[in-house]
Amino acid sequence: MLLSELLAAPALGLRVLHESPGSLGRPVGRVITTDLLEPGRYLTGGELVMTGLAWRQTADDSETFVASVTSRGATTVLAGDALLGAVPDDLVEACRRHACTLIEVPIEVAFADITEHVAATRSAVSGARLSRQRQLLSSLADGRTLVELAARVSTEVGRHCRVLTTTGRHIAQGPGELAPATLDALVRAFLVADRLPAVVRDDDSTYSLFPVGPGLGNRLTAWLVAVDGDHTEWPHDQVEAVQELCSIAAVDRSRRDEGVRALRPTSTDVLALVEGGAPHAEVAVRLRQAGLDPDLPVTVVVVDLDGEPDESALLLFEDVALAVGGSPVVAPGRDGRLVGILPASEDLADRLRTSFARLGPGTGRGRLAVGVSGEARTDAITGALEEARFAHRVARSGSAPVSVVGSEEVASHVLLLACVPDDVRRSYAQRVLGALLDHDRRTNADLVGTLGEFLACSGSWARTAESLHLHVNTVRYRIEKVQELTGRDLSRLEDRVDVFLALESLG
């Protein structure tokens, strides 16, 4: 209950002698009775302190008492008239100096009456709240959506309630989706707020931000409820109604997360098939099981987030996939980076940038690097994965907290290879390097490794020998053997390009 509601109880006859600004709208905290001169050490903050004034011997005692009470965060004193016949003026002045609300308790009212009234009112409010929460839970169990329940609470409190994620996804959009700039402001305020709920002002609008689930959890992966207005100015029952919506949203999120987790094994299988070079027909079957149409083009995205647990990074990436309209086909790759396969669209890279950028204020000292491939047919998905990994390496080379690099920003042979179907790439690599690969399998000579290092050293015998810790003559012998097996002259640029592209096509 609020202090104003306690004052409105006619049976108590309480009278305000001094009101500190905003105090009547505060909830009534713990109620304690004391006649100690300095009771501060027994207070924790927010209490309603009742006293019979037995501690007052001189006017100076009022200053000592009020200073002790307010030093520990109590802001309201109820003083009884029974002992002195009236509340002394020096106590009123002390409360005025320390911005402490002072309320007079008539002689005929016992402190026990006040305590019982507060307890009874709280019990009634708690019962009403429990009843409302049970109704909301029952509605959710009966198939009502979170959108419907958010609308119901919005009507009850007279304020638009929206449920959002930190990537800007609208779970319940209220009367309409918020503008991108407003979303950016709300998410930033939510991620950096010292405490929640928080109040943020954007242009001419004010919003209160409440956490869904435990307020001390990882905010990067949290949901939030954004409500029009400043919650510090609302009646207490409206704040409680929004908090109940937060509890219901936490239940709904848990249910949704279970559905996404159920798809993770399929996503893991898809990526394992792609990285293992499986035939397109096998990959297509798994893609369809994961919710993607294998006949439509896709975009591959590679992500890693420093300083966050793997589960948190996975949750964020799955939410981004949902935010941009894709099925959450997301799984860890063999290099430890997260890989997502999303339905391609013309503006996908821009939408990914927008969603990931919102997370920047919450990454702390960690860095979020994202590589995005171009549009690719599913029979060329391995190439798209290499393209995304290349773009990711470029993103990692930057210094920004969040870096998203798309294929349009990268000029490399990776783009060329990404446009070639996987079976064509494998066939090309086999035709150029087949004899060399067979020789290595039979002899463990590692001619392929020597060739790769030779090309990386721009054909320098000395640098290749130094890098591999071999004699120059050994390098010359191995490269001559490579030329013999491949039929290519590595002193010619054209042949070097052919062999280089074949090595890259091995994947």
C-alpha cells in the first residue's frame, strides 16, 4: 500500500505535519515501533518509524532522533500524542531540515491499530495480485498468446506495454512496432542502467523498462517490458500489474526457448554435413527438417562474442535469426565459431548490422565479430560458409565493439569460389590435385602442405624452407615432385593460380 492510502484510512485519523516531496506516493515499507533516541542502527531503509516520543528530553533530542532515522534511509516518522499531548515544534523543524515526512497519531489511536491496518491491507492486495497472476497464467495455459495478455495488462493500467528483446525483436508490439531509433535508445538504456526498472526519455516520449525474469541475470540475453510513462509516478497497483506481466513473459519465454532448443540437434547435423562435404541431397533433407526450404537461396553468417559464455552467444544469435525473419538454424562450427544459415533477402546484411549493433553497449570489453556471406544456392553452401568465415576474419581485424562485415565489403578469390557449386569445386580440386593427394595418402610425404606453404611464401625457396624448418634442396625436391604429379609448372602464374584455387577448393 502507499503512504497516501494509509493517511486516507478514516478510522486512524492520521494528520500530516510535514510532507517531504513525493513521499505520499511511496509504498509503505516495514513498520517498526521505537523509543530509542538513536534507532538508526536497527533500520535498513524505507521503514515506517512509529514513536511515542519517550526519548525526547530536550529540543536538541529531536535533531538527534531524526538525523539517526534518516541516515539509514527511513523517510517517514509517525509520532504519537499520548505522552506529550502534542507533537513538539522542534520535531517538526528537524523533519523539515532532513526532508522526513512527519505524521501525527491521535491519542485515541494505538500503534497496534496502525500495524494491523497495514498488515490487513497488504494481505488483501497480495491476494488480489495472486488472483490476477493466476488468471494470467491460466489464460496462457489455455492458449492465449503473450500478445493478448500484454494487451490485457495495457488496458488495465491504461498504458501501452511492449515486450522486446535486446536485438530489437518485438515479442508483443503493442499498438505498433517502435521506430528503430527509439528501439536503439531503449535497448541502450536497458543494457547500461545501474538498476531496473529504469526510466528513459526519447524525444517527447517517456518509457519505463522492466526486466523479464531475474533482474540480476545477463541483460544481453534478457527480454524487457517497455511501458509508456514514468513508473515512479504510477499508483502501486499499476507497477504490480506490469511486474506480473514480466513474470508471465518469463514463463512464455521459457516455453519458446524449449522449442528453439529442440531444433538445435538438427542445426548441428546440418552444419556437420556441410563442413564434412556431404552430398547436396543429404544436406537438403536436413535443411528442410530444420525449417529451411533447400530450393531457396540462403546466406551464411559466422559470429563470435568475446567474454560471453557459449550459451549466451548462442541465445543471442538465435534471437537475431528470429529478428531478421529466419529460422534459427544456428550451431557451433568445427572452429568454435557460431554459424547460422538464414533465408537470403536483399536487405539481410543491413538488418543483421542493425540487430547486432544494438548489443554494443552491453558487450563490455568483449568484441562481437560477424561475417556475412552473399546469397548462395544450397548446393553451393560450403563456398558461402568459406566466404562468411573470410568476412568474419576481416571483422575480427577491426577494433569496434561490434563489427559486421558483408561479402560486398570483401574482394577476394573466396567470393569467386563461393559462387561455384560444391560438387564442381570438389571435382575441380580432384582433377588438379588428385594424384598429389593419392601420393600423400600412400607415403605421408605431406606434399600438399609443402605446396601450400610454397604458395603462401610467394614461391620463395628460402622462405619456404625457413618456415618448414627444411633444407632448401628438400623443398626443391618436393616442389619438383608436385609439378610432376600435377603436370603444372609453378613458375608460370596461370599454373600457380590453378593450383592455388584447387587447394582452396579442398575446404
